[in-house]
Amino acid sequence: MTKRPTPKKRREKSRGRTQYAVYEQKQLRKLENRRNSPYAVAAEPKGKEEKLLKGITRIKA
């Protein structure tokens, strides 16, 4: 006769929420560290020229 498997511990329902909170903390810390880094520079927005062209509706001759 085979042995019965050992009963597993029941996982609490709020586990997912705590995992997400830990993930959020890590992300915030990473962003703050990047912002406070001496190598951090203000990044220029991408596609600035394209947006300027889209803003022009009339061209005066």
C-alpha cells in the first residue's frame, strides 16, 4: 500500500496583494535611485519634431 501525500499548507487569500505591494516598493525604490543618480539627466521627449509639424495647421506664404 502506498503512502498518503503529506497535506500542504493552505495559502492565505491576501498573498497576491502583499506580493503586489512588494513589487510596487521595488519599482518605486528603483525609480528614486535612478532619479537621484549623478548620471541622471532630463530626457528629451521623443518625436518632438513630429508633434510640432502636427500642430501647424496653416502655412503662411
